[in-house]
Amino acid sequence: MSHNRHIIRAAKVISTIFSPFYFSFLAFLVLLFFSYLRFTPWFFRLYVLAMVYLMTIAAPRLCIYLYRKINGWTHHQMGERERRFVPYILSIISYSALLHMIYDMCMPRYTLRIIICALVIQTLCALCNFFFKVSTHAAATGAAIGMLLAFSMLFQFNPIIPLSSAILINGLVCSSRLILLQHKLLDTTIGTLLGIVCGFLCVVLF
């Protein structure tokens, strides 16, 4: 029993750390501090990160939390498929506003692709939600795999180490969602494939 509790606790930690809410923020963090954008002023980078954090993490989570409280649902009850439509819509609205803000700032085109990718994934997950409870955790980590592949082609770098890390994280995240009984194998598999395809195509096509 103690062994099982440790596994469940680890699964909860992994699910929290690699929440799909953090996907765009972490992507911008890497680009702003590890690409040529690191040569931009500190104030500018912190401003962009603050804006991304507000629109992709703080605002959606606050709205979803208030929506859950208004309906008197627990966090687990909120995860039921029929109750996920409004959270999807709230997130899509917030990400759309961020895309407009980033566009107005004349940021590099590949930064827009991150937000576009997140929007496409959320829209497709919302549509899939009519039929089954696709895993947005798996889709987000799958998108990281797809985008790494596409960016390695675009910027001509060796993606082996970051790609291997992304694949490992995806496996851990999918396993944690299964352990916590939040999803079935089909949900995580389709979520991962959807994320990989969207991540790759959004970088290549936009």
C-alpha cells in the first residue's frame, strides 16, 4: 500500500509540473533565454514572459477555478468530459488575445507559431471532447516533440538530446495520467499523436 501511495504521489507531481498550461510559457522561456532573443533587453524579455504567464496560466486557471466554484464541483468532478467544454472555450479566448498581443509587438514569426500551435491543439481537443476525453497533457508534451523536430529542420541543429528528453517526459506524463485514472490508453495515445502532428505542422506551415 505504501508503495502504491508513492507511485500515485509521484504521478500527481508529474501531472502538475507538466500541466498543459505551462507549455507556452516554458517555450517562450527557452526562446527568450537560449536563442538570439537573449540579446534583447532584460526588461523586454521579462515583460513578454509576464504577458505570456498572465494570458496562458494565470487568467485561464483563475477563470476555470471560478467556474468550478460557481458550479460547486470538486477538482476531480471538473475533469469529467461533459464539463470540459467551458474550460476549453475560456482557454481559447485567452490564447487568442495573447496571439493578437504578440502579433502587435512584431515578435519573430516563430514565436507566433507557439501560440498558434496551442490554439490549434485546444480547438482539436475540444472537438474530440464530443466523443472521448482526449488527454491535453499528452497533447502538450506531444506538441513539444513535434515542434522540436520542426525547429531542428528550420534552424539546422541536432535535436537528439532535447528530443529524447521530450519523449521521456511524454512517457512519464502519459503514464501518470493513466495511474491517476484520469484517462485511458486511447486518450493519451491520440493526445500524443495529435500534439506531435500539430506541433510539427504549425511550425512548418505558419
